[in-house]
Amino acid sequence: MRSFPLLLSLAAVACALTAQTSPGVNPEAYKIPRMADGHPNLQGTFDIATLTPLERPRGQNATLTKEEVKRLETATAERRARGDAPLAADRAAPPVGGLGPGGGGGGKVGGYNSFWLDPGSSYNVVDGQYRSSIVKDPVDGRIPAMTPEGLKRITALRGQTSDSGEGDPDLDKTPGAYDDPERRPLGERCLLGFGSTSGPPALPDYMYNNLHQIVQTRDSIMILTEMVHDARIVRMNAQHLPPQIRKWMGDSVGHWEGDTLVIDTTNYTSKTRFRGSTENLHVVERLTRTGPRSILYRFTVEDPATWVRPWTGELTWPLTDQHIYEYACHEANYSLAGILSGARLRDKEQAEAARHETK
């Protein structure tokens, strides 16, 4: 007999699929709602959680059959149901170092269990097809190769952390990395969502807080991301800011091409490197209403110093009746202070050990 959580998960799959495919809607007969200025009304809250990965698994077709989707989504629902099952009160303590990669969100001691995660329950549907990747171009569904310059840069960035050594293998060994709270990553400080949730490009983070709200006026459009309360303002029919002015989410200006909203973003900062990109990253997004409960979101990423060619992705943003709630990430959270205090204790212990060695 199937468990109740599993039935709820399967029901969520069906609801998500219904929201994306908009059954009974004839795209040719669909009448786009419009604002007072005559442009399409894109307003609403959208849930972009999906099982569709950014890149296509090697050897997989560009689209999935209904049978493949049913098998994959059912397996996900069953795995979620097992993760939601009550834990035994007399279970043994976890091993030293935590449960490892399979131990839930975060994987180690202190990682989330599945109750807190909402990675999505269904595959994304675009043009009536189940997509096996968000990336559409190149045709293999994979992000293009990095340039030699990009590889050198990303290798240097990865080299700032240690993969081995005593204690925590993931401990950042970069000199000064724990000397100043402003040296810590923006996501860790809850200043900006991780995984390009706010973008651009705005992508699923495959973890939680998947909602995006669009608020639209004649002169500006706001895209509010549930993850860490990021709010991106798109200035309509404007010029980009001077190149010396850099922003975490870039400088977004928009215009209409027929019924499609086109957003052009430049002026990124080095603090937010999208997959290792440079400050010269250029992203163009296109949002088009495809039904009463869906928007098609397309984006093209270009940075000649990072990838050998531009690349494009697309996914459906299904409308949702859910509400965005406050993301109070660091309220009553003393972890950052603890991290910095721990680093000071480590400095002290290392200094004392060095003195003993010189005696």
C-alpha cells in the first residue's frame, strides 16, 4: 500500500504538469492579457522548481517520453516519501564526519533533511515536450567548453580551497578568508541567493525557495526572487549605466519586441561570477506569455573570455497560487560569528604550537 506522503508527492507531480501544459488552451486562440499601456501583462508569482537539469546528461535525448518522465518522477516521489518518513528515536549516532554526500541537503552533520528541501517534482514542459535539459543551444544540451583563459581562472578560484588535509577537508585555507565577514561568500552571508536563483539568468537552485514574482509598470519591471529576498529592477527603454558602475545582479534594461519582454544585462561585478564568468558577462532574457498560467523564459549567455561560444537555455515558468514569504536567513543565527571566532581560536592554537616547536 502506498504511503500517504507518496500520494501527496504524486499529486504534486500532476499539479505541476497541469500548470505547465495548460490543457485545453489553444495557443493560437489564447488572448494575452494586457496592461493599461497595451503591453502584455506578465505579472504573477511563478514556481520554477523542476527536475529538468541545467545540462543534459550525456547520451540522453533532447526530449523525454511520457513513460520515461513517469518513471523518473515516480522514483523522485518515492525517494521523497522515504526521506519524509519518521526517524527512529533510538537510532545510532552518525559516523564521524557526517553521513557523506547521500546524507541529505548539505550531506554532513547539520545538513538539511528532505523535509526542508523542495527541489521540484516534475520535468519542465516547453512546446508540449518534456525537456531533458534547460540548455537548448548547443544542441547537445551542454554548456560550451571554457576558453583557456576561463579554465585558468576557474582553476585558480578552485585552488583557493583545500581538498585534503587535517580536520575538515572542505576548510578554506586561503589566507585571511576568515579574518573579515566581508570576505565570506555573499550567499553564506545571506546577501544574495546562491546558484543564480536571482540571475540573470534566473535558474532553479534545485534545493528550495523556487518562487519568482513579477511586478510590472510602464517604466520598470521588478522580478522578486524568494531566495534571500533578491529584487531585480529592470529599467524600461533606458541606457546602461556607465561601465565603472557595477552591480551584483548586473544592470538590467528592458524593451518590448512585439509581445516579448527582452531584458539586456551587463555591468556585473567580480563578486558574483556566474559559473566562473568575468565582469564582461552579457545576458539577454526573453519572457513571453504562452498561456493563462505560463511564461516561456529564454536566456542567452555570452562571455568570450569564459566560453568558446554563447549558449542559450529555456524553460517554462508556471504560475502558482503560492505566496512568497520572508526569507529571514540570519535572524537569530550566530553561525557567522561562530565561524570567525573559530578562526581566531585556530590562529591562537597554531601560534602556540609554533612557539612550542621553536623551544
